[in-house]
Amino acid sequence: MNDAPNCHRSLDREPTAANAPVPIWLIVFTLVLGFLGAVYFDHHSGGGDAKVYAPYNSATELAAVQPKDAGAALAAHGKSVYENVCGICHGSDGLGKPGQAPPLAASEWVAKDLTTLARVPLAGLNGPIQVAGKEWNLAMAPMGAGLSDADLAAVLTYLRTAWGNQSSAVSEADMKAARAAISGNAPSAAALAKMTPGERGHEVFKKYGCFQCHGPEGKGGVTNPNAKTAELVPSLIYVADGYNQAELIAFISRGERVIPRLNPNGPEPPHFMPKWNGIVTTNELSDLAEFLFSLKPKGEKLDF
Ligand code: HEC
Ligand code: HEC
């Protein structure tokens, strides 16, 4: 058995490093590797932006998947609340409608301090008021009284940043503080719990400003020029004769956008019955129905 044949050679002389040239294939291989590296870098580095990593290839692509900044996300949610609750009167373009609702675009009201602005959706507004140099003398019910602080903050932020408006965003915390300042005399949850359904319904009637159109205690409406109902928003004291509870709740929920005209060729009556679905809660609606039924004068019968 011949073991370690190389040992013989090592005995002959000291090993030396040969002075061989670098093989050409190695140079080519290195250059190709460098080139491929550069190509890869070009495609995956986001143009050298230190914030861009795989799997994203560019700053634009990365930006598309980032959460939008808080204000933009708030305004996007606010737009949907606006379309659902406010747009029917003020218009998707924020320009308002003649004889129906003033504009919100370029309105000084939208730029006012938050307590003043938030009072409009929370407590309603009765003219006369000035908006962008014109006088309006209508009534807005507290269409936002049933919205959460988060929804109100979003919708007011939308108002303040859409259509060229440039006021500061409203946070949920700002809105919470403004609501506390505005609805100081609303009954507490504990007080509400001690009330009868009819008494709670009376609070609901006040909370959503039904009285602004139907009069205090629903006893007589405000004038509604060219409305078939005696040019008045109707009183509500006899609804017990016209509706059962389910019908009444259904009517209040869907509202009545088009009010029959006294003179068919005359102008559209300015006040219509808002759609309360999604604003007044289900429990509030049944309490409200109890309250409205209780308005009928005792022992009285209608003669037709
Ligand atoms: C049923 C119709 C109606 C709806 C719905 C409505 N508004 Fe109004 N709004 C009005 C009317 C009418 C006025 C003017 C009241 C007056 O003349 O005093 C008004 C006035 C305003 C004003 C002050 C004046 C201005 O144009 O800047 C603001 C702010 C406002 N509304 C915000 C809202 C917001 C926010 C919502 C949704 C939460 C909303 N409104 C929903 C009818 C409506
Ligand atoms: C912006 C004005 C306005 C507000 C605010 C308003 N209503 Fe009305 N409501 C009307 C008008 C106008 C009519 C008449 C509809 C018609 O002629 O078809 C009406 C009709 C009604 C009727 C039907 C009356 C009948 O005799 O058939 C009920 C019930 C009613 N409203 C309840 C309410 C309640 C409850 C609220 C508060 C949550 C409320 N309304 C808030 C304008 C308003």
C-alpha cells in the first residue's frame, strides 16, 4: 500500500506560489456579476431611496400602500357621512340649493370656531343668517344629533377641506369637547332610564329639533309657502288617528322629500320632512312614536 505519495514531493523543495495570470473567465465572470448587480439594484432600489425595500420597487409604489395621512382618511370617511346625511340639502358640490339650503363651499360658517360650527348639526339653526354675502331665512334640524363624535369629526373635517375650503381638521377629541359644551342640558343616561317611553320620546323630539318645523310639542308647524298642508308644516297632535306605530316609525324613517304643492305651478315648498333613517336610533324611534301618540287631546274625536 502506497500511502501519501505527495509527501515525497514536499521533501524535494519548499512549495512556492506560482505567478500565474488571473484566468480571463474569472475577469469576465466578475464583470458580468457586477453588471447583473447593477441591473438588480436599478430595478429594486427605488432609485437609491433608503426607505424603499423589496418587495417594493419605487417610492411611488411604496406610497400607494402606506396608510393615507390621518386627515385624508378622516375626510374620506367624512365624505360618505356627508353624502348620506347632509348632501341631500347642501348638494354633493357643497353649493347648496336655492330656497332649500345655503352653500357650504366658501361659507364663513364652516370656518368658524368649532363650538359655533358644531352647534349647527347638533342643535340645528334658525335663520335669518348671512352666508357668503347672502341672507338665508330657513331652518335646519339638528341632522347630526344622532351621529357619533367620530362621524361628526369626519364630516366637519370634510366640510372644512372640500370644495376649496381651507380650515383646520376636527379630531374626535375636539368634537367630544364641543358636544359637551353644546348639549349641556341634555338629560343624563341615568335620568333617561327613570323616564317613561313617552317622556323619553319627548327628549328625542327635542334632541332632533322636530319642533323646529312642527312647532313646540308638535302643536303647530312653521310656515311652508306653497305646501298643500295649509302652507304650514303639519301639526303632529293627531298622528294617532292616521298611523299605527309601525306605520309612524316607517314614515319618520323614510321622510318625505317632495311636498305636494298648493299651486302646482308655484315654487317648491322650502321645508320637507327629512329622512331620519340612520340618524334616530331604533329605540329612539319607538319612544318617539309613544310621545307623538300621547299628543292627542284626551277624549277628543276627529270629525271628518
Ligand atoms: C334637510 C335639509 C338639510 C340637511 C339634511 C342638512 N342641512 Fe345644513 N342647513 C340647512 C338649512 C336650511 C340651513 C340654513 C338654516 C337657516 O337659514 O338658518 C343650513 C345651514 C347649515 C350651515 C350653516 C350655513 C352654511 O351654509 O354654512 C352649516 C355649517 C350646515 N348647514 C351644515 C350641515 C351639515 C354638516 C349637515 C349634515 C350633518 C347638514 N347641514 C344637513 C339644511 C340642511
Ligand atoms: C325641516 C323641517 C322638518 C323637520 C325638522 C321635521 N319634519 Fe316632520 N314633516 C315636515 C313636513 C314638511 C311634513 C309634511 C310632509 C307632507 O306634507 O307630505 C312632515 C311630516 C311629518 C309627519 C307626518 C304628519 C302627518 O300628518 O302625516 C310626522 C309624523 C313627522 N313629520 C314627524 C317628525 C319627527 C318625529 C321629526 C323629528 C325627528 C320631524 N318630523 C322633523 C317637516 C319636518
